[in-house]
Amino acid sequence: MMYDNLKVLMSRKNITNEVLARLLGVHRDTIANKLAGESEFTYGQAELIHETLFPEYSIRYVFHRAEAA
């Protein structure tokens, strides 16, 4: 499962994997793995991303996980 909504919102705001990596204190490859659905964001990470970058959307919307085709 992938975080398609998060990826679209990141693109709209020109937010890169590096920006998320710095925000969360992890390597950019970790972010790429999470966005690809290979691992999950913790609730704390999701909350920080939501509150810092996308407060105008519900956390549920931002972190909706779509089934991989």
C-alpha cells in the first residue's frame, strides 16, 4: 500500500523526501521506503507531518493508504 494522498500533497507544496527526512530526523531512503509502502509511518511521525506541513487536511486523508495495483 502506498501513501498516494501524501505524495500528491507533497508535490503540490514542492516538499521533497529530504524535507520529510529532516523533519523526522531520518534518512531520505527511509522516507522513500515509507512512501512506497515498504514500511509505515508511526503515529507520531504522521502527526508531526500533518501538523507541520498539512494542517488544512485531516490526518486521515493525508495518510490514507491505497492498495497497490
